[in-house]
Amino acid sequence: MTTTVPRQRRKDARPQELLDAALALFVEKGFAATRSEEIATRAGVAKGTLYRYYPSKDELFKAMVRENLSIHIAESAAQAAQYAGPIAGLLNEMMRAWWAKVGDGNAGVVCKIMMIEARHFPELARFYVDEVIQPSKALIGGLIERGIRSGEFRAVPVEATVHLLIAPMLHLLLHEHSFGEHDVCHQTMGAAELLDAQLSLLLHGLLAEPQGT
Amino acid sequence: MTTTVPRQRRKDARPQELLDAALALFVEKGFAATRSEEIATRAGVAKGTLYRYYPSKDELFKAMVRENLSIHIAESAAQAAQYAGPIAGLLNEMMRAWWAKVGDGNAGVVCKIMMIEARHFPELARFYVDEVIQPSKALIGGLIERGIRSGEFRAVPVEATVHLLIAPMLHLLLHEHSFGEHDVCHQTMGAAELLDAQLSLLLHGLLAEPQGT
Amino acid sequence: MTTTVPRQRRKDARPQELLDAALALFVEKGFAATRSEEIATRAGVAKGTLYRYYPSKDELFKAMVRENLSIHIAESAAQAAQYAGPIAGLLNEMMRAWWAKVGDGNAGVVCKIMMIEARHFPELARFYVDEVIQPSKALIGGLIERGIRSGEFRAVPVEATVHLLIAPMLHLLLHEHSFGEHDVCHQTMGAAELLDAQLSLLLHGLLAEPQGT
Amino acid sequence: MTTTVPRQRRKDARPQELLDAALALFVEKGFAATRSEEIATRAGVAKGTLYRYYPSKDELFKAMVRENLSIHIAESAAQAAQYAGPIAGLLNEMMRAWWAKVGDGNAGVVCKIMMIEARHFPELARFYVDEVIQPSKALIGGLIERGIRSGEFRAVPVEATVHLLIAPMLHLLLHEHSFGEHDVCHQTMGAAELLDAQLSLLLHGLLAEPQGT
DNA sequence: GATGAATGAGGTTTCATTCAT
DNA sequence: AATGAATGAAACCTCATTCAT
């Protein structure tokens, strides 16, 4: 019944297995409603084993969030600094890349979890704001400013524009995870098409082009 | 000692007082982390009294959500049907009205609560989708279609556009409630200005107008 | 089955009932080996009820000790100050009184419990030392000194003499509670006789009187 | 890295090292509050190793007590039988020897541990009573009787006198171990001086010699 | 009707013990 | 023989719910 996996091998894999199990359950039922035994069971170990790796459910939660937030913003930032062409194209690429990395995978649901539990884990919320939210906003905001300076963009208010670029994708994520079963919008509106539409709309506007000069 | 409120008056007000207390606590700490005694205390009654009005914490939760979601979409819909001018103006007005009604008040935080607890209260989630989300989308979607037919709008994909109109406001709401302490964006970007910027951007686009022909 | 005791009456009696149950169990099995549910059961209530009165097992323990240590040393001290006759007689009376109050009852076993758990409850140990041990020693020590000054006693070292007066009684207490079942010394040597013998011995010494002048 | 102790040497020493570690921890924190892993760690081995030498924590405890109680009373008894001079001097020597052997070292704290855990380990308590307490009492009691018969001592009650000789020293031991930090009596009253004072007092009595006939 | 004392199921965490390596 | 990863029984404590007053 038991496959012969060396003990050390198993031990090395345990922390990640526990974090994965925790992530799945936290997003499914929330932190408070998830019993620590469930996490252990889903990770294939007994209740007590969890506590060999994390000293408490709270600490497990924090580790899970931190571990999944190593989406290195810095990487994208460096990439953006080197880029020379039109900002619109860069934004398009970056958001698509973000969705590919975050939208579907673990990092995405961590956004939901983080939002839900922010009040309960203030230090973690601060960490998230400082390490994820602020850098992301700074990155996108910088690009908008570059676009405005180069004359590519209108002189729009930067902060609001950043929000307008980020919010729809994030909200889609949250919505899907919460109401996906009841509101099957992504069947008729896939993420890719939504992105296309969003960028197109944001870039060109909703209004029909003025007919004359 | 106690201010002299007629007994009957108090009793009639109880259910609403309990729901209000519950709302405040649920948004502050989440459903699971809020003790039923806290709700009672905040409503100015004893623990046992709560159970005279609602048979369980779950039912109290459902009542609280349902009660606060009687934002009558129908009303706005009727108003929209009569409206004759340019759709852009109507959208502008409607969203401003929505924010005034929902953004600051109880209904707004119920959106957050509903999103958080959707998996735990499936029937309630379905109710919310059917009674709030779908009608709202239908209303806005209908207006977009009208605008397209009348030539006021470009032939944009309707569903994505609706999402693009709704998501930023909703997300601002959630963000503020979760990270308001750590990410004080609304100090530099008030809701009103954000709305202005959003509508302007969505209507006219981010790109600078093509200079020549 | 249930006798109709008014609820309020029961509530008022609860703390004392719980402390009594705790005392009995702590002396029988020690603090760590006593389960909180046992205490509750012995007090005739359910597990949860205990926590309505004491916030934790530790706090219950501390309350139990403090409650049982209201042996007012001050009382004996005042009595001693007024006394005029020979100190030997006063000591005799006081020790007999102490045994009557402490030796058999709750306060006695608290001495044992306190000794056992002193390392685990340092603040409590300090309280015990400051409020019980030191005043007791001071009281007896003062009497010895009075006796020496008046010529009634030899010029013995005070501190050691105090210890010699106290230790045998206290040790008898501890011994009985620990080994009473196995070493049935008090069947052959009752407390009263032991006290007689002790005082007689301490006062007159073990050695036979020198025969001549 | 490790100092080069022959493997066999280490292995032979293990049981004693474990017992020493256990003794130190049991006296410091009590039996229940000492984790078996702590014992192993302090003995320089891993948790599992402990169980190669002792089948359970209970058995380890019993072994530790038994091992440390091999204060061979018999030895002193033989010595006493041969002794010819005044009993007072012999008692003096014996008690000083006892203190030197027991008072400071391991055997002393075992008295405390034994007293604390007597109810939890009844067979062990019986063993202690039979092998340590009773023989000790018999030894001292015999000497007292010899003294009385020879006219050296007054016709005191034997059992109480034995208690009076033993209790102060034992109690000093217990007291120091429990309240040493809070009640620093041995700074002003060393064990040696206490012994001097005790014997002197017990032998000669507290009262001043009657002046005249 | 209102209260809050009482309950006990259920959750988190600890730790003696086992056993694969 | 030694290790320490894993286990799960058992302890503490919480809190939704009941019910006597």
C-alpha cells in the first residue's frame, strides 16, 4: 500500500505539501472554518505532524501567504525599464503575463485569502501592501507617466488609471472564486477575451470616434 | 438610568438592531470569528434574546444579507427605461447614484461579506447572484447595447464592458475595507474623483487622440 | 432527581464549590495530573461551567491557593502582643491553635500544594512567602526573642529555633498526605501527643538533667 | 567535532546519564511537566534512544528513584551497633554524615520528588517507606532507646523524638528546593549552623536551666 | 419576553510512544 | 544501536445553543 519513498525525501516535501493543502482549504472555506486536522489529512499526514513543521495554525497561514507571494515584482520592473517601444504594447504584455502567472495559479487565490483575512493578520496585511500592492502600483504608475510624458497617453490622473487597469482582473479573480458555480460568466467570457476587451476599451475608450476633424 | 423608550418600540426595533450589529461585526471580523454574544451585546440585548429573533447564527447571517440587499435594482431599471438622452450621461448618473447608495453604506460591505462567505452559504450565494448580480449586469448591459445600436458607442463586447464598468468600484470598496489602514489610497484618490476619472477614461480611452486625419 | 435549588443560589456557591473540588484533586494528584474536567465533574458541573468562573486552570489554581491562605497571621500576632505570662505557655497555645486550624483542614494541604508547585507559579510562591511564611517566622521569632530577653529562654540562635518549632509540624503534615497509606505513624502517634512531646522536648531538651548542681 | 569517547564507554554510561538528567528535570519542573524529549536532550541523546533503555517515562521515573535511594542504611546501622560512647555524640555524627551525603546531593531531592509523586506511584511509595523511611526511623529510634536505657537520655517518647530529629533537616531541604529563590534563609542560616543549633537545642532544651535547686 | 447560567460538541495543541531509516 | 519523523490519544479551552428563572 505504501510506496517506498525515503523518509528524508518525504520530510523535505512536507512543508510544501502542507502549504498547498492549506491554500486549497483556506480558499475553499476560509481560515477560521478550516480545521487543522483537515489540512493535515489533505496533505496526507496526521494532525500532529503539521505541528512539527509549523508551530500553530496562524503561523502556517502566514507561511502559506508569504510563500505564495514570491511573485517577483522586481523582475517585471527591470524588464519594463529596458523596454523602448510604445507603452501600450508593454502594458498589454505585462498584464497578460501577470494573468498567466497569477490569474490561474496559487498566487491568485492568495489575493483573495489575503483580502479576506487582512483584518485578522494585520502584520501580514502590511507585508502584502508593502511588498505586493505598492510595488505593483508603482510599476504600472511609472509606465503611465512615461506614456504621458512621451505624448503617447492623454494627461490622465495616474492613480485612478492604475486602479482601472488592475481592478477588473483582480475582481474577476475574486468573483470567479466566490461565485464561479452560480455565475458562470467565464464560460461566455474567457480571461483572454476579457483582457483583450479591457485593454482595447481602456486604450480607445467606449465612445465612438468623433466623426469629423 | 435607561432612557425611557417604550417597551414596544424597542421590541419592534430589535430585529433591525441585531442585523445592524451583526453586519458591523461580520465585516470587521468575519462570520466565523464573530461570537453570537458579541452581536447581542452590541445590539444592547443579552445573548439569549438573540435566539428569540433568529433561530441560529447561520439564519441571522442570511437574514442580515437578505435584508441589506434590498437595493431595488428594479427601481433603477424603470428609471433607465424612461430615459431618452445619451447613454453616457445616464451611466454616469447611475454609477454615481450606486456609489452614493452602496459604496459608503451597509450594502457595500455586504458585497464583501457575501463574497467571503459565498462558499459557506451556497443558497445565499445563488440568491445574491440571481437577485443582485445578474439584474445589475442585465441593466448595464442593456444600456450598453442601446448605446451601440444608437451609434453612441463603438461595437464593444458587451459583457466585458459591463465588467469593466462595475469592477473598479466594487474592488475599491473591497480594497478599502481590507487594506484601508495600510494602503491609504482614498486619501489621495477620493471616490468622487475616482468615479470622474473612471468614466472619463472608459468613455474616451487612454490613448491620445490621433493628431492628424 | 434535581432538587430545586434556585439558580442564583447555585451560582453564588459555585466558585467555592469549584475551589473545594480543585483543592481535593490537586492534593490528591497534583496540578498537572488533574484534568479540568475532573474538577468540574467533582464540583457537580460541566467542563464549560468552570470557565465561566475562572479563565484558565492556572488562574483557578491561584485562586484556590489564595482563598485558602486567609489564615490571618495578623490575628495571632495581636493576640501575642497582649500576652503577658511566660512565653513557653504562649508558644504552646499558639502551636496547638495553629494545628487545630491548619493541620487538619484545607489550609494544611495548601502548604503541600504550594511547596510542590512553587517552581511552576513563581508569583504565587512569592505571595506565599511574603504573606504566610515570613509573617509566621517573624511572629514566632519575636516571641523567642522576648523569652531570651526576659531570661526565660537560653540565648539560642533565633532563626534556627523558629525552624525547629515549625518544621516538625509541617513535615508531619506533608508526610501524612504523601505516605499516610504506607506509613501509618499517626495511628501510634497522634497529632496531639506529638505536639506535647515536641514542646516538652524542645523546652527541656533530650538529655537527662545533670544530676548534681 | 565530537570528543573521542569510545563508543562502548558512552553506551555503558547512558543509563546513569539518563537518570541524572531525569533527576535534574523532575526536581526542577515535576514529573508531569517534564517532557521525555527534554530528558533525552539533556542526557545528550535523541528521544528515541531513551526508550531503548527504559520502556516508558513511568519506568524511567521509578528507576531514577530506586537508583538514587541506595543510601545504604544498613551501613550506618552496622556502624551504630559497634559504637560504644555516648549516644548524643553518635547522633551528632550520623546526622552530620546524613546531611553531607543526602542534604546537598541527589538523594535529597529524591526525597522531595518521592513526596510529590507518592500518590501517583503507590508501589514506589511503599518501596520508599519500607526501604528508606522505616529503616531510618528504626535506626534512630534504636539509638534513642539505648540512650534512655543507659540513663543518658530522659524517658522521652521515642517515636516523636525520632520525628523531631529528622523533620527539621528534611523540611529545610524541601523548603530550599521550593522557595529558595524567594526565602533566602540559608544565606543567614547555613546548614552546618542549623545542625549545630538543632542538636544543641534538642539535647539541652530551650528553657534556661533552673537557677537554683 | 428577556436573561445569563449551564452545557458539551468541537477545535487547537501537546507529547509519550513507535518505527522506518 | 541511534535517530527523529510520524502518530494519535488526550488535554485545554471556546462558544453556539438551551432553558430555568
